[in-house]
Amino acid sequence: MSLSRTVGWVLGDLFIFLLFSASGRYFHGLSLDISAILFTAFPYILCWFIISPFLGLFKPRHYLQILWRTCLAVFLTTTIGTWLRAILINHHFDWLFYQVTLVFFLVVFLVWRSISYLISKQSLNRTS
């Protein structure tokens, strides 16, 4: 059960970054080819999968721990990822882009992690 839950979290997290990248590129009229989407999402994916394991986001936790750890991971990932993105595209740090990205990731990750927590809790209750 633990491995399948962790795999689900990893795949869900990846989906969020790809959704962010694809929707941003779409609304800005940019190319939607997979390499462009991956390039846009790369700094955030890299930061997330370095930071979030240290914060214990792939281990079962109490709900409030999940929430504050997710918020911290999103804040660190968005801050570092936006700086890394600026370096990769040889552009300045865009504060408006940073703020929009931070709000998007906070809302979507908190909803996603809350839903996955509830599903996980229900499936544990059914097996006990």
C-alpha cells in the first residue's frame, strides 16, 4: 500500500507541474510541444523532487503536517524554481510570474494533497 501511495503522489505531483506548464504556455500563445512543456516545468520539477522528500511529503503524515509541509515545499520550490527558470532562459526574475506561480501551486497542491489524504485514509479504513 505504501509504495502505491508514494507512486500516486509522485505521478500526481508531476501532473501538476505539467498542467501548470501546459496551461501557462497555452494562455500565453506559446508552443505546446512536449519538449517546450517539459523545459518550462523542469526547474520546478527538479526543485520539488529535491526539496519535498526532505520535508517528508512522500511519507504518511497527519493531515496538518501534510498541509504545512506542502506549503513550505511549494514556497521553496517556487522561489528557487523561478530563480532557476530565470537563469535557464537568461531573463530577469519576474515578480509577477513568481506570485502567480506561487498562488497556483499553493492552491493546486493543497487541494491535491488534501484529496489524496482523504482517499488514502478511506482506503486504509476499508482494509482494516
